[in-house]
Amino acid sequence: YLEAIITLSNKGSSTGDATVRGLPFTIGGTYAPAVFRPNTITYTGQTLAYFEPTTAYVVLSQITEAGVVSALTNTNFANGSQVMISGFYFV
């Protein structure tokens, strides 16, 4: 089980997709959903999060009303952005 609140006091810069890394165990071979509540994060439509199989991180994404999924990136976040996330995954 994962439960975390992460606040970016100074977000800095980054490339690639937004992820929450450093889970204590590698995720098993199946995807699992996570509950993700953004605060001071810009996005289109709705947010979604999932545990990426065979890794040790959660992927943070957005989905438009038309159903197009894309990753959140550095440009979606600001100083003070906060991520509240929880969910279960199997190892």
C-alpha cells in the first residue's frame, strides 16, 4: 500500500514524464490504478495515476474529455505544487 503527500517547495526543472519514484518494492507484472489528487498543477480534463509494472514508480497522467491520455511533465507543475496519492500494488 502506498500513501503519500508530496509538496514541491522549489520545483526546479526536469525532463520526461512525471512519476513518483522510490517505492520500496518493485511492482509485479500487472498495472494497478492509484488515486491521485493534484493541487496547484495544471492539466487538461482529468488526472489519473497508475503503478507501472516491473518498476518501482507511479506514473502521473492527464486525460482529455475526448479520451486522449498524455503524461504530466515539468510544465504542468509550479512551486508549491502538491501531489496526494494512494493505492495498492502487488509485488
